[in-house]
Amino acid sequence: MKYLFSFIIAGIILTGCQSSKNIINEEKDVGIQQVVKGMSEPEKRGYWQQYVHYTMDIDMDVKKHQYTGKQKLVYKNNSHDTLTKVYYHLYWNAFQPGSAMDWKARTVPDPDRNLDKIIQALKPEERGFIKIDTLIQDGQAVTYQVEGTILEVDLNQPLLPGESTVLEMNYLTQIPIVVRRSGRDNEEGIDFSMTQWYPKLCEYDQRGWHTDPYLGREFYGVWGDFDVTIHIDKEYMVAGTGYLQNPEQVGKNYPTDKPLNIPDTDKLTWHFVAPNVHDFSWAADPGYVHDIYQVNDSLTLHFFYLNDDKIKENWKKLEPVAAKTMSFYNEYIGPYPYKKYSVIQAGDGGMEYGMCTFVMGNRPFNSLRGTVQHEMGHAWFQFSLASNESEYPWMDEGFTSFVQDMADIVVNGNKAENPFASSYSSYNYLVHKELEEPLATHSDHYQTNLAYWTEAYDKGKLVLSQLGYIMGFDKLSLTLKNYYKNWAMKHPQPDDFFRIAEKTSGLNLKWFQNEWIHTVHHIDYSVGDIIAKGDKTEIHLKKEEAMPMPLDVLVVYKDESVESYYIPLDLMRGIKNNPFPSLSRKILKDWRYPVPEYSFTIDRKKDDIKAVIIDPLGFMADINIENNTALFEK
């Protein structure tokens, strides 16, 4: 077992080792303001991103579960290319029998939440659709065609680099029942969970157009500004992305300095503005309670949940925890870029959106807390660091899962020898089931749901834990801060993150990026022969699997003394700091990548040795930890 000898070495190294508590303390000591000198800003490397301004006006028919929409968008082409087409996502067309999402659900060997049966069973009035009535570019009708969840538009005039165009659309939408994330009438009784609800412009970036059909997984969008007007029956409360512009006209516990002036009409108008986001979501229900909780002078939390005693107790308890969580992420990663964040009872589990999250609300407190802490982490990973979560779900789900574990320690006070232990177990389970696929696999292209969930969340989390092992958790913490400092409000790619990690650590990490992201190579090191050489001892180690790693090795002696050895990997071109501050460390020669065996000599007799332990802290994702330790009789 990884921690079999913790009782032997506890009094010697645990006071100075990087247990989960010490990891956090050491990382906090690095300091938020410390950055690597000379680090290039993305713009200095020729980075660009597109821009869109949405103006939307929708009129809800809550009885028919439909709305009519008017959308005007100004799209600026900041790329170096001339665009002759643009594309939109029409996500709700997926909620129909025979859609690509339906086929994916019915053909995957391990269906998720019975989607293989649910979509097929939808009645006509339960299905979703977005039907385009008119579409014009700069005042003239354009040719377009709809293919499933993608709308392809042939521009009348090519959009040149640096130029803008105006696209205006009238459309009709039917809101599906909640099958996945969005729709009407979720299982807790929320009327409307309006996510991915509008024709959404597809992103065009350095890798071209991203026109993936919607299969129920992840998203990617254009950075821009939203101006959204919603007309809905007066008994409804609306919550979501952006800042409400007319609280005095709707009331509903939204703060306002103006006297209430609520129109005597059947419908109220809600006007939201959301600057510099890449999505807009909202929910509506007549039974919402609206609580406000101040985190600090610049950030306010909003909570929307059903007025039910069973729910209210946990949600009230959640509010200060959520505030502490936001404060922790602010310190651990970087400052949250907006003035508000909303936690909304809606959807079908937990899902992040711009400036808010939707969660199922009627659940035990620990489940509610954990889900909200996870989704809040997405305010940084994907909604500020807007990686393409369709292509790189590990940059979104994995990184968020990592910081959630950190919040569990700091905010919740849950200590653990290895806070990532469950993810190591899940990863090993997938490996031994022989279902692993490269982490670079597109989220829609995994062959099993088990592989997708395990890799996006758990193996994705281990990207960071392995980097922590390789470079030291102090440098990992600084890497996350530098990553946020350089790439917030942009679209970082994997290379961008790893380049930040290299500059921060001073190590070459391209080998790790290739092995962990692009292959299914595994880590497995073992203690081999221990050979007596007179007053000295020769220790042999083996690399049993293909993936190379640097090694921490402890030799524990029968007199209870301990020696620490570090074997750098030649591909790294450097070393990490000593993870055992209370022990002097002997740095050995590099382990050369192609060589399967390694040996070194210590100045003690073999009979003096009690144990030789590879990776005593257990942070290396070794798929067979049973051969990491050699034990000797007393």
C-alpha cells in the first residue's frame, strides 16, 4: 500500500512533507502577486479572438412552452481570414427522436441516464426546436440551411479581416422537457431552465470553425456582450447571467435605488446586460425565493430556490460556504471578473453557465455544497479561461475538479493524506477495464460514457496532480496563477497552459504533455533487486510501463533514520524543489528516457535497511503501487 510505512516515518518526515494541508499552506506562501518575469502576453504572440454583440428580445408563451425571438448580432472578424460563411448552434433541435444526440444515446454501450429511451419517447409537444423565420445580413436576406443543430449561412458579402457585419433573425422556439440540462418542468418542478436556448454563433478561432453537432456534452462560444430582454408572465421570477437593468419594474427582491414602478400588465419585462461573456443563460419560476449574500465590496452572490422548508434550510446553510469558496478561488487562482454570481435551482444536476450555475436543489447538504463548489470553480475554468471544453474537456472539468478538492480542504476543513485519492482509483479502474482512450479525444468521440466521465474529470484532475509531483506543488500553484493572469477572458489551448507551466517551473514538460494527453501510456515503477556490496548496498529500480517520470525514493533504516533520494528524468532538463524539507536530499544522475532499469548505491549495509519506497507520498499515478515498496524483516 502507498502509505504502508507512514507509521514508521511519521515522526521523521510527516511534519515537513507536503501532505494535503501542507500543499495548501506552501502554495499560499508563494503569493498571488508573484509572476514569472518576461512571460509573454497572448497578444504579443499574435493571439486574436472574434467578437459578437447580441441584442435579443423574446416573448414567452408559458402555456405553449414556446417563445418568439428577435435577435440582432454584430459580428466582428478579428481573424486574418476572409469569411464567406457563418454558423450557428441550434442546440434544442437535438431534443427530437432521430437527432444526432438521440443516435449517440442509443448506440453507446453504456447509456447515460436512460437517454436512449427518453428522447425516443418524446411527444411532439415535449420536443425542442428552433425554427428560423427570417435571416438577413446588413439589411438583405441571406441563403441558409439547417442541418440538425447547426445553421449554415452563406454571407451575401464576404466578411474581411477587421470588418463587422450585422445579422438579424426572427425565429420560433419550442422548449423541450428537461432531458439534459435545459428545458421545461425539471424533476424538482422548476418551470424553465433556459440554457443553450438561443441561436448561438459558432466560434471561429486559430483552428477554424467549430461546428460540432450537439450530443449533450460540452460547449464553446464567442466572447462578446449580451443585451437581453425577456417578456414573461408577471408571477415569474427570472434569474441568470448578467446585470438586471430595470429592477424597479419587476421587484422580486432585486436591489434598486429607484422607487418600484411595476407595470399593471399580464407580463413583465426583464432587461439584462452581460458584458464580456461567451454565453447567456436564465431560469424562471413563480415559486423562487431570492436571497442575496455579500462576499466583499465588489462581489454579490444571488441564490434562487423554491420556497420549500426542506430546501430552504440547506440553501441558507450554503450561502456563507459559497461566499468562502468564491473568496478561496479568488486567492488561489485569480480575481473573479464580474460583480455578481448566481446559484440557481434549475436544470438536471449541476452545470456551469455565464456568471451563474444551475443545480438540483433538493439534496443532502454535503451533496449541494460539493456540487456548488465544483460549479463555482467553472467560473474560472471555462467561463474565464474559456478553453474549448468540447475538444479539451480535461482543461475544464479536470482543472475544476482539482480546485474543488483544494476548496474541500481549505473551506470545508476536510483533511486527507491525498486529496485526489478517489481520482487515482477511478483512473486505475478505467485502465484495468481496458477502456482508456487518449485524453486528447474530443468529448463527443469517446466510445463509452465511462471513459469520457473518468478522463474528463479524474484523469484531467491528475494532469495537475502529476504536474504537482513533477514540478512541486508550490510551482503548480504559481502556474495556475500565471495561467489565469495571462489567459483570463481568452481562449487558451493546451499548448498555452503547458507553456505557462514550463516558464513557471523552469522545466521541459513537452514529454509529459505528449505522454499524458496524447497516448494511453501508463506509469509503473518497481523496486527491483537490493544487492549487498560489502558496507554498501546497490538498489535496482525498473520502469515496467512506457511512461517515464522522475522519482522520489526513500530508504528507511532499522534505526528509524530515513534518507531521501531524487532521480530526475533527463527529458525534464531540471529538478524540482525538495518535497521533504526536514530531510536532506541526495540528487542522483538523470534516468535516461529509453532505459528501462536504473541503479544507485547507498553507503549503508543491506542489513540496515527496513524499506525502500518509490513515491512515498503517493502522488504519482502509478497503476501498480504494490511493487513500489520493498520490505525487509526487522
